[in-house]
Amino acid sequence: MDKAVINLAASFGNTIKVSRRARKIKQADLASMAGIGMNSMVAIERGETTVQLGFYLQVLNALGISDILKPIIDNTVDKLAIAAMASTLPQRVVDRARSRHHY
């Protein structure tokens, strides 16, 4: 696996650990709040890349910090994606004969 991905996952896990500790929540309690197992909770805080993304999202939600993902989810940030979407969207064609209303 790419080292950049490993480092990103480790940073993400550490962010979750720091947020949990700041709220004085035990790992087992957060796992229960998020509806995941203790092994998954430990793996998340270690930043392991094999944990399902949904589990990370459940933990963020349980901590009340899921808003930190809004900049990533906001597709207006990715200029390349915006340009690609705009160029591939079908253009609406109006049939002039059908567009006239006949009453």
C-alpha cells in the first residue's frame, strides 16, 4: 500500500483518538456508541486501512464530529471533477414544434 495512504489513515485514526480522549470517553464506550466491535475501534485508532469506511463514519458520528468531512464531500472543491461533470452532462434539446402550447 502507498505510504501516503498509510500516513493519511494513521493521521485520521489519531484525530479520532484525540477527539475521544478530549471527550473523556473510553474506547469500549465509543465502540458501543458507534455500534462497532472493540477490535474495530482499536484498529480505527491505529489508523489501519483494512477497517470498513462505514465504521470510521459511525465513530465520527458517535463523537459528533462528522462535520469534519464536509469539505471532502463538497464536490465544489474538486475543480477537475466539476469540469468533467459539466462536459459530460447531456444538453437539453427542446423540440420547437412540441414546445408550443396548443390550447
